[in-house]
Amino acid sequence: MTRDNEQSGPGSPPPFDLTVEPWLTVHLLRGEERELSLREVFAQAGTIARLSGDVPTQDFALLRLLLAVLHDALDGPADVEEWAELWEAESPFAAVPGYLDEHRSRFDLCHPATPFLQVAGLSNGKDEVLPLSRLVADVPNGDPFFTSRFPGVERLSFAEAARWLVHAHAYDTSGIKTGVLGDPLAKGGKAYAQGTAWAGALGGVAAEGASLKETLLLNLIAAEEYPPPGRAPDRPAWRREPDGPGEGDLRHRPTGLRDLYTWQSRRVRLQAGPDGVLGALLTYGDRLTPRNRMPLEPMTGWRRSRNQEKKHGEPLVYMPSEHDPERAAWRGLAALLESDSRPPETGARGEPAESLQPGLVHWLARLRNHGALPDEKMVRFRTYGTVYGTQQSVVDEIVADEVAVPLVLLGDSDRRLRTCAVDAVARADTAVTALGLLAHDLVLATVPNDKRRVRSNERTVAEISRDQARDRAYGELDGHFRTWLAAIRPGDDVQELSANWQATVRRELLRLATELLAAAGDRAWTGRTLERKEGGERWINSATAERRFHHSLAKALPHTRPAPTGAAAPDGPASPTSADRPERPR
């Protein structure tokens, strides 16, 4: 491969052409893992199950890079009809090899003039090799004992460095970074906090099909769905003029999905040698605020932010809905399936919607409604996110989950099935809350005076017991719900579906309740008197706590058997009676 301005010498890195050199880690349908080049990934996409990067968020960043290549190579798709032709085509990516040949020089990781997604000559004015921990997200700064790379990253292969480079532009932390020459915002050799990279602000959502070929097509949104916001041509980073130090001219940008998916949130120069990458100079690049970016960013949900409305004096502000690491993806099904995709002028109660579903979900629903995809098709939604700590300067946790959803739940052919699925989550939430209250009440019946607090989070012992019970319940229901949801088919009876799910929830929670009651022992059976907030007293023991649980469970799961005859109201009697004194547990 010939390179402009070729530099040679004993310490110079060799060319590393990402179009032909293996660097993308993939999991094949037959179970193997391999590294493939850009050209090979598109040629073999039908035999690949999924991308398999070093961390889940790397998969999301690399998927968006591949989508930018595909959008630009195809210059489309323009609409649903054009997309449907690609879906049915035997070789939908036939335009990619020629495209990669045309832009091959911009895909050289070590090119002396235009290195891939880097700034040639980027310098802080010092002759030093900077640590690779600034580039690699699984090396937490300040916590070396919690990384598999202890004591540090001293060298990366060119392939691994390329993957982390793409990831840094998507998920790099905020905080103080190295100041570089030519950056007007750098002061005293430092670049001060400007926020995380773009994808770090998102609750990322991607659709996964039966192969990487299907995955790429499912996420390939037509231009009519997300039209470029202006007249400027939409181009990925490698078809723009190379960046220099500091922020570029961001007027009228991003110009569209191709620009957004390759957004240069950082300015980077890999410090490479003949055998790999030894260091990385990384600082701030192009800033992009997430406020009201719904018309441009399709791969995240959105939530209304009244704080941002007040701060900016705007009547309506939406921010990306970030993923909660403590909440499984299926528990957020309502936001995925039922919320609007665009902010309406008024909602059902005269107010704008509180949340907006990812534009990607709306796109898949359109494909279903136009007959481009069948009801029977199963789509796996994968979620990606990063939890940052200490003013967003470190990565605390990476969030990744998945939930398989029958396509019939997205379309308009049978809204009852979608309502049934969303209602199933809501009823599970209510039932799990009832179990948590049982655990809470059993502690109150046991501990004479539960005013002790846990210093780290100021929770009482009863509150801790409640949350632990809830966590275990969701863990027990997790697999059951995923199986139940994936089995939904067009024409299913919603009453039967609801009854089956509620029976499963009841069975699992009754089992857990039995364990809680047995563990509470004699002290909870004996019970004690509690003062009511509104005045007076009430008696609480394991019997009253159990009756309250059964009452709440019956209300949450109406398709299941009712609570035992004679069940008391949730609070139970105000003082102990013979009814509160069942046979002592053995």
C-alpha cells in the first residue's frame, strides 16, 4: 500500500489498513470468535452472529461506525421501499468493497498525514509517551486493583488500539485532560471538563437480528425517517477535511446520521511504534449537547426534563433516557413500546409526553406496518450505557442487557398484545412491591426499635430487607418473563397470556414469601405494637404481615386465585387477637 508523505525509519509504525487488516472482533454463528477486517465483516456478515468487542459499549460504537460506512456506500436507503429491496437482496452490501477502495487511505490507522479518526501532529509540546489508560475504558484511573490489566496498559496491538479509538470518540470520560498546542481552550497545559463523549450521554439501544447482516439492515434507517437537518451534505468523519487541534466549525452540524455516528468528540493521536501502540494523546474535540436531539439521534429513548426547561427557559426539553444498571431491560418495556417517538403538541391529558421511545423502534414499527417485515420476526433489543462517577471523570460501571421482542408488538395490527406485554411488567412490579413490603414488615415485627441507619446510604434495616427481597424477586422472574415475552405470537389470546404470566408471578412470589416467613422465626410470630403516624397503635406480627401480602398480591394479579377467605385489610387489626396468633411455625 502506498501512502502520501511516507515516513520510514526504525521507529516508525507500519501501515495498518483497517479495510484489509483484521481488527473487528466478531462472534460467528458457529460459535467461534475471530478478528476480521472491514471488508471481511461486510462480506461475511451473514455468517456472523454479532460484534464481540472488549466491552459491550465498544460493540455499540463499532456498530454505528459500520452503519456510517453502509449509509455512505449506499447513499441511502432513501425510503421503506428501498430498504425492503436491500432486505430481500442476496448481496445488500455489494457497494461496500468499491467504497472502501475509494477511501482506503483514510482508513490507515498509522497514516502520517491522515491517520484514522486522529489528528496528525497533535502535540502537547513535550516529548513524552502518555499512558494508554486514557484510551482504554477497562483500566479505571485510581483503582488499579480492580482491573484485569493491573499494573497497567503498556502496549496495545494495532487492532485493539483501533477498537479503543472508536470507543473513545463515543464514550470517553469528562474531567481534566491534556492541553494541546493550537487549542484555544487549553490553559496551562490542561483542557478542562467539557463533558463525556456523545454516546456516553445516551441510553443506547440497537436492534439485533439473526445475523450481523440482519442487524446492520435493521438499524439502517431510511433518510425519509431521519432526514438531514440542513442543506450541507451528510458525510462521515473520513470524508471530511482532517481535524486540527480544538473544536471545529460546528455550524449546521451534525449534518445527519453519517456525521453523528462518527462524531469526533475527542482529538487523539496514537503514539505507535513498529510493533504496536505504546501511548495515546487524548483531549477534547467537538462538543455536542444532548438537549432536544430527538430529530437526529435514533438509538436512545428520551425523557422530558423540567430542570432543563427551567435552566434554559425553554417550554419543552427532552434529554436522553439513560439506563439504570439496577433495572433489567424488560422492566423498561413500556418506554420501548408505548411512548411516542416524536413530541406531540399535547398528550392525553393536555401535556407533552413524559417520554419518547427510540426512533429506531418507531422505524421498525414502520417496517412492520408496511409489510417489509413479518409479524413473526423476532428482534432482540440490546441496551448499552455507561455510569460515570466523580463528576463524570471515571467509568464506574458499563450497562448492557437485552430483551427479545416479537415484531408483532411494535406494529399496529394488534395493539392488544402490546398492551398485554406492558401490563405484564406493571403487574409484576406491583406484585414485587408487595413482597418487598412483606420483608419490610417482618423486620418491623422483629426489631424492637428500627431507627438504626446504615451510614453509607441512610437506610433502615427494614428498608434494606425490603430492597433485597425485591432484587431477588426480579432475579427469579427475569428468565420467566423473557421466555413468556419471546413466545408471544400473532393471534394469541391476551386473556390467556395474562393469566399464564400472572400465575407464574404468583407461584414464584409465594415461594419467596414462604422463605421469608420461615426465616423471620419466633420473634416475628410474637410481634409487637407500632405507633401509627396518624395516631394510635397497630399490632404487627408475621400473621398480619402475611395477610397484607396476600391482599396486595391478589389485587396485583387479578387473574390468579384470590387471597384466602377472611383475609384482613392490609393494616390488619389495631391490637392482637386470637386471629393474630396462628400456630407457632415449626
